Amino acid sequence: MNTGALTPSERERLTDEREHLLASLDDLDAELAAGDIDQIDFDALRDDYTARTAQLSRALDGATITRTARKANPRSSQLKWLVGVVLVAAVASWAMVEFSGARGDGETASGEIRLSTASLLSDAASAFGQGDPERSIELYGDVLDIQPTNVEALTYRGWIQYQTGAIDAAKADFDEAVAFDSEYGDVRVFRSIVALDEERFDDASAELAAFDASNPTAIAQNLVRQRQVRERIGVARMAELLDSTDGVPDLVANNVGLAESQLAGELFVQLEDPQKAIRSFDAVLEVEPENADALAWHGWTLALLAESGAEGLFADAEEWLDRAVEADPGTADARVFRAFIFNRLDRQDEARSELAAFDELAEPPADMVSLIDQFGLREALA
């Protein structure tokens, strides 16, 4: 395995595979106790998973991350950057393996193991994690030949088919999985993502509600958080709300959360739609007037407008950012925004003070640290 430089997507893929293997190791004891696998299968699978996990850990620990740096135009302001709002539209190779099957005919006294559904499921997930979706689909099919009602195989074969463009086949697998076990949380997550991609936001929300009612595992809940499924639904609903109303929308009446409205506003900043961004932040402030993040981003949006030609808005931007810091002196985004603005206005001492306040935070956000470094703010203020 190459342990040199990894791109962020490669690192994510390897990390997902390692998490899957660790989850599989955790499940082995329960599967052995339940009689779903015997001791020989248990020992072989445990040794296999442990070795593969160690290999992945060495690869991840020994690798560096390669990044594509965006170069700033020396003739433009350092304000011309976008804070990364990560909205992931698809789930990478992650699986919760529920082992089934036991030793069958053809095993030898020396412990040679016939491919069971348990090992097939593991191999299928591993093949996907290693970038071989065709082999993964084939292996999940082998599981279904042995056990046609295996909802995990249906779910993950469907997910891989969806990612490789076989949309109808994927939906058929998902429907069949739900028919066999309507409380299997993983398939609900994937159906929610499909509905999001197809802009069926009510269906996406309903699938997520079914997921919540399924008593999902901690791993599945972490998947939803990592992939921001709730936020994506909220952002989509917020976008619809902004299109259907004038002025500042009522979040409470429309059952949209503060986090979703805030995230939508940040996304609209990326999309260079300042009016929708400001309306999103103001919707948060209607509910929570001292929300420091909304105050900071409202100010930052005004600063971007000022940089685009309406220079009189710099004073308004500064006022909003002052309010953010007054509401919460530890608001990292506000400190960084003020540092960039002060530097842009040739007020370097104030910019240095803001940067120092940011550095004193117990846990400075990684995205802000990266942006400061990327645009050379420290060097500019040296």
C-alpha cells in the first residue's frame, strides 16, 4: 500500500475502511456468542481484520495529505476567499457488518473456511473501499445467492450501484431491503441521500425520520453527522423557503432549525448570492438576536460586497463583526474576519490584535487556521 502522499479523498476512503474493520471486530464477539459464526470462523476473521486494520493504520499514520492550494491574485484583496462549507452529496465506503452464516460443507479439519456470508460481506466492503465497485457488487450478489433476504447485501449493493450510475437497480435493491426489514437504518440513510439528490426534500426528511425511529447504532448516527444529511435537508428546505417568501423567513413557523439556516447562509456566500445569505443569517437572528455566528457572517457578507465595489459597506461590516465579538469574544470566525478586514483597510495593528485573540482560543477551527495560512495573513502582518 502506498504510504506516500494521500489526497483528502484517498485519506477519507482509507479511514472509512479502517472504521468499518474496527466495527466488524467489535461485532465478532456478539456473533460468536449468538452462534452465528463458529470459533474457527471467529479466529480467522479476527486475525484477518486485525492485520488489515494495522496495515491501514500504518498507511494513514505514515502518509501526508496533498492539497491543491488556491493562489491569491496579488492584485485582489485577501477577502476574495470562501470558507469551506463541506456538503457531501454521497457516502463513501462505510458499512455496518451484521455477520450471518456458519461453517458449511467443504471445510477441512485444518480450519480451511468456505466463503460464508460473513466473509463475503467483509470482502465486498473491502473491495469497495479499495476502489473495485464491480467486484464489490459481485460479492454482494454472491451473498444474496446464499441468503436472498440479507438486507445488508441488498443495501450496500444498491448503494454502490447508485454511485456507479445504475439508479433503477439501486432503488430496486433499497425497496427490497425495506420490504424485508423496514427498521434497518442504513438503507434509510441511503434512500434519504437519493431523495436529496433528486430534490425530493419531503421524501428525504421522511426517510431520515424513519432512520431516527429505527434505534440506529452509534456508527450509523455518526455517519449521518459526518455526511451532514440533516444539514443538507435543512439547507434545501431553507432554499425553498427563501424562494417562496419575501423578506426574512420565519424559521419557527416553517420548522427550520437555526443550524440549517446558518449553514444555508454560508453556502449562499459561496454561491455569491449575498441577498439570500443575509436573509438566512437574519432569520437566525430573529430567533436568537445574539447569535455570534450569524452576526459574524452577516458582517462578512457585507465586507465581501464592500470589496466588490460598495466600499461604504466596510463600516457596516465592521459594526456587525463588533456585535459578534461582543456577543461572544471567543467567536473564531469573527476574529479571523476582522483580521482580514483590518489588514485590507491598512489597520495592521488591529489586525494583529485580532489574530492574537484567535491564537489564544483553546481549539481554533482547522478551516480558519488553513485559510489564514493559505492567504498568507501572518506573513502580511509580520
